[in-house]
Amino acid sequence: MTDELALFDFDLPRSNIATEPARPRDTARLLHVPAQGSSTLGIVRDLPSFLRPGDLLIANDTAVIRAQLSATRGTARIGITLDRILPDRSWHALARNSRKLRPGDILNFGDDVVTAEIIENEGDGAIQLRFSVEGDDFDAFLDRVGALALPPYIERPTGPTHQDDDDYKTIFSDKRGAVAAPTAGLHFTPELLAALDARGITRRTLTLHVGAGTFLPVRSSISEHRMHAEWGEITAETAQLINDTRAKGGRVIAVGTTSLRLLESAAQEDGTVRPWSGETSIFIRPGYRFRAVDLLMTNFHLPRSTLFMLVCAFSGTETMRAAYERAIREDMRFYSYGDACLLERAE
């Protein structure tokens, strides 16, 4: 491990890794980390009390697809995790046992209906492939033969359960295309949304289809790490509302690192946000100057991950290491099904 990665490493007891969400969802614990002063421990249901009338909450409305597939090419079995759809309607994917795949190879999925053709083998397990169906037929195919690509730390020896189908879906889910859930959104309930409305908090959504690359650790140096591209969209109406909110003194709260990454991708030097439609591979780490987001609600992330680097960039590395130490000491639950923190941006 290089010294620069050691700064973002920490020991996490296995007992702190959540394997299912809190029930009800808004009873998950919430650690409020201010820009100055001590952190405060509550529950997600307390979120409105940490916000102000006139603030704007931005969540990700992507919906998770059953992105994990088992394919065969002849007698070889190929494990595939879809990553993102490309402009020509082919798919980028990560594949196990992919070394011998060649352009033109045909993959079968055991249902005698849908096949896929290899377009390119990029190496290092990345491939491009085109399925024989699109649109509603493709969605039905994934629902029929695919499985949720749950993170490896959520142990499911026999595969994702029917309960995971509900648990791994946010209340904001609308536009299909994500491999992984934007997990900060998992904490929200109709009751919490009503409480935010009553507090005078405006709410809007954007779309960022979270890709399979979100699970990949930093394997070499930070400077050499490359983020996988992800497709996102911010409408003109949402961009205008963000700009109007900040002009009036309101704050922008990103629900999740995915929302934050897209907002920062669309932000100008002066902090205004423009409409966006396209891919982003922004890599946020300490030294980054934030332009569009004032607060971030997010779960607790893996050591040495790009997501932990992002929260360190947002609130300060020493602050976040102290916050994570408290979270571990308080037996808070980590990762996708775990608890949350509300971070104020360090100046």
C-alpha cells in the first residue's frame, strides 16, 4: 500500500457491515458532521431539523436493473455484470472468464430467446456487447434471467432474495439503468418526505445511472486511478431551481455521492449549474474545489475507496477520519444497507 492510500485506510470490524437495512428505513442512525464543532448522533428521521426552510434537496431517481447475468459461449461459462448502455444501444460490461472472448462471439443466456454478440474485448475484464433485443423486450429479459448485482460485502450465498428486490430500491426510483443503488436514497420514506415538505425544504431529482465500476477499489496510485464513466441527466428546470436557490441564500443538499458527482460535473466556475445530459467520470478527492453542493447526505464507505476520498475532500480528511472513528465506536452500520451521515462542506 502506498503512503497516499494509507491516509484513506481504516480498520472496520466485520460486525459493523450491514447486511439488511433498518426497518423502518428512516430509523437508521444519522451522524451530523458540521463544518466546525462536534458531530451529533441522531436518526435519519431527524434530517429536517438539520436543514433550513429554503434549502433544496437533490436525490438520484435512477432505478436498479438486474444487471448480473450468467452466459455461455460453447462450453465456457461467462459471468457478466452490465455497466452502462452506450449511445449506439450496445452495452459496456464487466465479465469474468472473458480472456478468450473475441468480436463476433455469440453469448447465450439459457432462455433460448435472447443472445448477445461481443463487439469488443477491451481487456482487464471489460467488454462491449450488443443484445438481440432492446426496449421493453430487453427489460423483460433482465427481469426474467438477471439478478441484482449486490455489493460483495452483502453476503447472499444463494443469491439476492425477494426481500432484496424491495430493500435495494429507493423511494425515488424512476428511470431504469443503474447497476448499483444510490444508497443514501434508501433511507427515505413517505413520512420523511412529508416532514421535509412541512419544513419548507424543496425537493428535486436528477438521474445518474450508477455503474459496476462503483465497486472497484483503488488498486494502484490515486493519480493513476481512472473512474468508469456513468450516464447522467440534469434537466433545465432543475438546474435553474438550483441556481435560484443559491442566489436566494438557500443551500443545496446532495442525497448521495452520485448526486454530488453529477452536480459537480455540471457546475461552472462561478458555482452555477447548467443542464446536463451525457457521461461523467469525475474523480473527486482532496484538493477538489466544490462549486455546487453545500451539504452531503451519504452512507459510510469502504476504506481506500474513491467514495471515502470524496467525503474527505468534502469535509476534510481529519474530520472524516474522526467521524468514522466515532461511527465505529458507536457501532454504526456501514455500507449500502447501513447508517448515514450528513456532512457540511468544509471551507
